[in-house]
Amino acid sequence: MTYLVIKENSMLIAVNQQTEQVSLLGLSQQAIEGYRKQPHYCPTCQEEVILKNGLTKQGHFAHQPQSKCQVFSEGETREHLLGKALLAQWCQRSQVSYQLEAYLPDLKQRPDLLIAKEVAVEFQCSPLNYQRFLERTKKYHEAGYQVLWFLGRRFFLQKAFSQFQKGCLNVSQERGFYLWELKVAEKILTCQSHLTAQLMSNKVHQGSVESYRGRTNFIEFIKTPKKKAKLSVNQWQLRIFEELESQLRNPQSSVVKIQKELYALGLNLRELPTSLFIPQNRSVLVPEELLMRGFLWLTLSHYSGKVLSYQQLQTLFFEKWQKSITHPILSSQKVLQEVFDTYLVTQSQLGYLLLKEDKIYVKQQPEKFKQWHSRQAELRKYQEKDSIFQQQLQQL
């Protein structure tokens, strides 16, 4: 589906000569025509705007071509205009307070929708400079707003994550990592939840899909997940090892780069224990997670049969990796902490560690693998434990 770009700086809200707000949301073409009799102005720059009311496009106000308004400086697609109107209608039906195109003077930003004066919704349909995306998001957070990026059709999730999609990720205990996709033509908001990425690549595994069609409370849908992820650990690991051998033969592969970094730690990718390849939600955001697991495994191997403190291992881990994660929405420290804790819990469930209060009792650590048939036997062992890891993944 192709969307026509409206070159004017477009909006659904303006003010009249009495400084009263005028909204075109939900109005018929005939009703919109009634506003032509008086001038209207941009609520931000106070420039006079033009009323556009064609047969095939959403009625809207537009700045003059020579306008210098900075807030409405981007071209706008029909998809974007209709999407904003759809989101506003859902808020109205749910009796949720909202402001369409609310200008935030302290930030000099105008989210597409401001819900309950605390949630800023941005519906992104057109390419956006990544640095500008980071700046916008940072300003929202510094001002105390929660920001949700809803993706338009051109940004829907495919086989791999783009840099922008990773930046738009949210995370919760119930949904894991998730993205919002707004299908304007179908009038559906989709939540792609429990997303995982294959270790050593950006390839996506889509765990669950939730859809909203305007029949229930909009805010409750955003806050309350309906589904949990289902993931076969055994099948996932088999895919990893099948691709592993293939990519190691390609000198341009990202796996070769990881292999070199593992060499620096004194490790070999082919020999890493199978337990290090168990998928976790964090790999979406942390491409270095396999290296981190290798570091923890190697460090704990030096303490086999001994006891060390949680704080001691945590300090070693953070000193090594604390500068490796950056994200515009999520706390880097929190994500790194979850990588650390998840590894310890997983190894504890496999019987390699005993976690008690602030102590880590290190049992015999998993061994390196030399032959493929040994790896296959180990995978059969994990297949029997699949239910344990599915339960763990749902709780992350």
C-alpha cells in the first residue's frame, strides 16, 4: 500500500480568532467546510493556516509553504493523519482524557497524542533521523513522560531488527520485549510481544501477538497483556548450531567477529557449553550476551567447588560490560543486571550453581564440547527440560 505524502505542515488542531481550540477530529466534510468562514492559526507559532478539505483525504489544517514553524516541520502522510484520528477515537470511546497534537513548550515538542497528561504517543510513519529520535525520546523521559512509539506500516517487524525498531522497544515482566504496530487501514493496534533475537544475529523470533480493535478499553489493552510466550528451547538451540557452522565459514559473518572476541577471552565458539545458548529475552537488546555468558562461565570455572559472593561476581561483570549497552528508553544498568541474574538463575536450575542469600556455591561447571554427536546428546537432555525453561521465559 502506498501513501501520498502531504507536503504541507499538517495538523488536526488549530485555534480561531477567539483563541478557542478547533478540532477536525471526527467531523464530516460538510461540517469541516463550515470553518472556512473564519481564519485559523497554528497554536504553536500563531501563523495563519489553510483549511484543506478534499474528497479523498482527511480534512486538516496546513501551514503556508513558506512557513517557518519548527514543530510542524515534517511532511505528513495520509496514514499518519488517519492514525492520529484513530488513536483519538479509541481514547474517546474508552473515556480516557487525551490531547491531540498537544504542544509541550518546555520541550518544544508536540506528541501526536498525550494521554492522561503523562503518556506521550508518537506514531512514526516516515523516516526519522536516529539522532533526532534519541533526542526526542530523551526529552520526554527527562520531563517525566512515558513515551510510546507506535510504528507505521513501513516499520513493521520483518525478519530482523532495524536500529530504529530496537530503539522503540519497551520491556515489561509480562510482555518481555515488545513493539507497537498501528495498522491504520485495518484499524488495528498490534503488540508484538515476547520478542527474542537469535544469539549472534538480529534475526527475530516473534513470541506472541496481541491485537486491539477498539472494542475494549484502550488503556487497559496497553497496560495489560493477554498472552504468554511459547518457545521450544530445543528447537531454538538446533537452529543456532545449524547456522553456527555455516556462518563460521563466511569471513564476513558477524559470528566470525564474535569468534575473534571469544578468542581474546581464551574461548572457542564451537566449544562453548550448550547451556550458554539457551535463548533469553535480553538477546534482543544485547548482541554481546553470548560473550557475557562466556565471561561468566569462564570466571565461575575458576571457582569450581568453591564459594564466592554475589557482590564479588557482580563487580567483575559490571567492570567488564557496563559500557556495552545503550538504549533511549530502557535503563542500560537494569538490562545488564537482568542479563547477569538470568544467567545465574538458569545455571542454578541446571544444577551447576547453588544460590543462597548473597552467596554463590559453584558446583562442577559445564564442560567444553569437542564433537557434534556429544552436542546432540546434550540437546536431548535439554529437550526433557523444555517445560522448565518455558516457565522461566514467561516470568522474565
